[in-house]
Amino acid sequence: MRAQGTDAKMIVGLGNPGSQYRLTRHNAGARAVEALARKHGWRLKNSRFTRSLWAAGDLFEAKIYLVLPQTYMNLSGEAVAAGLRKKRLKTRDLLVVCDDVALPLGEMRFKVRGSAGGHNGLKSVIEHIKTDEFNRLRLGVGREAQEGDLADYVLAKFTVREGPAVEEMTAAAVRAMEMWLEAGIDRSMNLFNAKKK
């Protein structure tokens, strides 16, 4: 089945650069995109032009670009906007994958538009591409306790107890991204936006 829209798509995984952040809640999006790259044997390489890591491959008869911004989260939009310009893609061909504290750990949601919802990475993307109409895959990182600073929470690593749920969510996110590439956003929302039981 041919990917819908143009013959090229771009998936961006939001996170902070550096090994010290790789396993944090805020890097759930980047972690999922890395998993997609590993599954298909696509190597992420440095792109100075876009200040990000890039991988490219072919899937569902389309050219696929995977992008991990190498700026800090609040500047993620720079890489996204540069990537769209570089490959001459429309925002409908963009999927941004990110963490979401409003969703319980393990749940995920596709969205096609909306505000940043307090997420600095999404805020930067909206500012740089000049629209809030782009596809997102939000990965739940939960927040059972409301006490404490939100920044401290998202910049902390997942606990050992959370590990299995994180691995399950990451694998599910890979399947969700593949569904978006193959069948488009409407089908993906229908299949993946149902709450976990």
C-alpha cells in the first residue's frame, strides 16, 4: 500500500540531546523514533544544516525521513522547520512524536492540530513552522503525584517499576508510526486513540 499524500514523510522525535537525557520521560518521543530506525536498519547521522540527527529509508513505497533535533527541547522547532524546507515537505507530511504528562503511562494519542499544551518542544515547533496544524503522536508518561516541579519530573529517568510499561509503549509507538506512514492519520487515530483497558 502506498503512503498517502506526497511520496515523502518526515517523523520527528522530540527530546534533549546527550546520553544523560536519553532515558528520561521527556525523551520518550526521541526514544520511539530511535526504535523505529533500529527496526528498519536505518542509521541516524548528524546533519549540521538542520542541527539534528537524520535517517532516511524507503517504506510503503515512500521516502521516509526520521529526525532527532540536537538542540534542547525548547529549540526543537529550528530543526523541524529546517527539515521541512530542506526536503520541501508540507506540514501534512510531518509527524511529531513527544511525551505527554497528561496521559497515563503507556497510553498514546494521535492529534492533527492544537496548542502546545505546555510542552516546550511543541511550542517551539508551532513557533517555527507558523502553524499548529500538524500531526502529533503523544506518548503518555503519566504523573501520579502532582507535587513537585514539572520540569524535574519530565527530566527524571523512568523508574525500574515503569520499565516494562515504557518498553511496551515504545513498541506500540513504532507500530503506530508505521500505521501513519502506511494508512494516514484518520486510520491511525481510529486504531490507536482508544484508551487502554
